[in-house]
Amino acid sequence: MAGDQVDGRKLRGHLRRAQIIEATLTVVHRDGAAGVTHRTVAKEAGITTSLTLYYFDTLDALLVAALTSVADSYTRRIREIIDTEPDKIAGLAQLIADSAGPGRERALAERELSTLAARRPALRPAARRWRENVAEMARTQTDDPDAIETFVALSDGLCTALLLDDREADPAHIRAVLGKALAKGD
């Protein structure tokens, strides 16, 4: 019985952390990273500020958790593409295209928090994960370090451009552009 109580408390704790992280991402999407405070996140989550401070004692801890949540999601998706997609570049192109559509809110939050990492070193490890994952994918296609670096930079640039544009993304076009970056390494 006591083990069930401990597991129940752990589960509630995990759920509360997830709730706070989602509220943080909502605030980042709506107000930008500058709008994130324990108070604004607590209000968004419908909880007390002291509860956000209990789970995330500093603003950096809260921001790192939010960015890590998005990075984990992208890592899972890229890992799935690497492991299962016959056309890995097309899989990545679709993932990038999704950032202009159904994944826009999370992609926008990820970009905002990744940019903030230039000023907040605590965010840098989580911010680098997208680039590391894309580089891992590129290494399945080539071993040319310049082509890999070009592919990663191009993927970043395409994601940013899609967030700036107000139109649907074309996965076939993105795939063609990404493919050309890797063809330069042959």
C-alpha cells in the first residue's frame, strides 16, 4: 500500500511538472521568452506561483525544462526517421514542413528559447540537440563534414524561414533543397 502511495505521488509530480512545462511553452508562444516568469506560468497553468517554484526553483530551470521537452520530442521524431524511413531526407523535410503547420507553436517556442540560449548558457545543451540530431541524420547520408555542416545550417534556416513566412510549406521543395546540400558533399 505504501508503495502505491509513493508511486501515486511520483505520478502526480510528473504530471504537475508536465503541466508547468506546457504552460511555459504557451507563455513563450504567446508572449515570447521575455514574458516567462514564475507568476505568468503559474497563472497560465492555474496554479500558485509557489508551486512552480517548488518544481523549478529558478527561471533558468523552468526554461531549460521547457526547451528540453521540445528537444526530446524532436529527438524522438528524428530518431524514428533515422530508424524507419527509407528516404530520411524526405522524413526530415516533412518534419520541417510541419513546423509551419501543426507543429508551429512548439517550433516557435523552440526557436525563441534556442535564440535565448545565446545569452543564457544554461539553455545551450538543450538548444544544441536539434542541430546534433540533424547532423546525426546527415551522417547517415554522407561522411563529408562540410556537407553535414551545410545540411544542419540549411535545416535551421528553413525552419526559421517557415516561421517567418505566412504560407504552407512544401515538403517536396524542402526535400529537394536539403538533397542539394548533401549532393555538394559527394
